[in-house]
Amino acid sequence: MSDYLVRALAFKGSVRAFAVRTTETVGEAQRRHQTWPTASAALGRTMTAAVMMGVMLKGEDKLTIKVVGNGPIGPMIIDSNAKGEARGYVTNPQTHFDLNEVGKLDVRRAVGTEGTLTIVKDLGLRDFFTGQVPIVSGEIGEDFTYYFAVSEQVPSSVGLGVLVNPDNTILAAGGFIIQLMPGTDDETITIIEEKLKIMEPVSKMIEKGLTPEELLFEILGKDNVQILDSTPVSFACNCSKERFGSAIISLGEKEIREMIEEDGGAEAHCHFCMEKYLYSIEELESFIDEINA
């Protein structure tokens, strides 16, 4: 099964819901960054949230999520867009600890319990929308739940999960966001709250083969859910040799000549996807020609 996301309404439109499978997407990030299990769980949970939040946008809109805690994993940066594409990295990818007291990857210890979760939305306007909240648990799902309640004032439940194989590859990853619309009645809220208390971890359900639709059926009840649409999901980076070349040109002639004389060329490295781009002396000299044209 390839990764994809579904968007839905439930309980006669009083609840908005998203569910996604991100196993391959998170797996690609793990492969590129060679993350160890705890770092994979932290990055994978955040990427999963980013995918769902990205699809809440429209057209060419995009967002950036920054999780900066006081744990050893360091800052995490994730980009996503309305097309279901995401990319991301963690500062210290080789971070891992023993399982926590409930037998799960100790994401809280890796991320830290103090710091900030920041969402920056580029909606194609002159100014970006920025929302920032303190980290409340370091478990990521609870932190996004708090973000929606405080910054966007939408009561939400965010479930995120990542399972890692013994060889560090990703076994299962995915998540859901359940949001209450204004006027949701108490009976509906109680039904959802009770189900969330007893349901299996989302990563376990994905490991068993449940689809995103079935995740929502499990949480909200099949008869209560109306699936609106689905979106393919993937790891995607928009870096290119041309884009990095433009950045080198912006450094100016003096800097480029130093690259030629001291290094005999240049190498650019993308933090998001780990691709490397090499520039020969001839290419750098062509950049100088372009500056002086």
C-alpha cells in the first residue's frame, strides 16, 4: 500500500477528520538521514502531523514546522504543502534511548519537555502566518493537540505513531487529526473521547494493515464518517543544482573566486534530503561571468 491521506467529515458535519499512512514517506526520511529509532519516531511523528496540516492548505500554500526542545535530538525542521509532499530533518539523527516505562520509543526524552513548537504558514500573502506554543510533553502528538487548541482555537485530538524495525528501517507510520467544529454536541464529544481512551496505538493499527479510511472508522464509527477525498503522500524535496547555483551567485564574485582558488570548486549540501551538488572551476567561473554580464 502506498502512502496516502483521507479527509472526512463525521457526525453530520460537526467533526472534521484527517488520517494518513506515512510509512514510505518516513522510511525515505530515515534512509536519507540514517536516523536511529528514537530520532526516527520523533521525526516521523512530526512529518506525519506536517502532512496532515499541509493538506489543510490550498493550492501552492505551504508550511514549515519547527520543534526546538531542550533534548539531545536538537531542532527538527519539516516542510509540507497542500499536495501531500513533505521533507524534514533532525539536527542529531543518531539519537536513541532504551524504551520508556510503557515500552515505547522515548521520544519525550529525545525532544525534551521545554522549548517551542512553531508553525509558519506561507499562504501566498505579503506576510506569513506564524503560530507558536510551548512544548507541553515532548511526545509530539500532545504538543500538536495543544497547538490547535491554543493557536488556532480548534479543539482537536492528534494521534501520531511510528514503529521501527530492528534494522532501523520503518515498519509502520501514520496518524490522525480529529477536530470539533463549533456547536458539536456533548454526546458526540463523549463518544469520541471514550473511543480514544480504549483504541490501539495508531502505529499498531497501520502495522495490522488498516487503511486511513479504516483508522477513521475505528475512531468515529463507520456509519458516522463521510470520506471526502484522498491525496497521495510522499517525501519530496524541491532542491536542485540550479537553485543552489543561484545561491552561490548571490554570494558575489569575491566569495566565488575564493572557492576557486582555495577549494578548486564548490560543494552544496541540502539539509532536507542530503543530496550533494558539485560545482567545477568552470561552472564557478561561469557564475562570475554572469555576475559581470
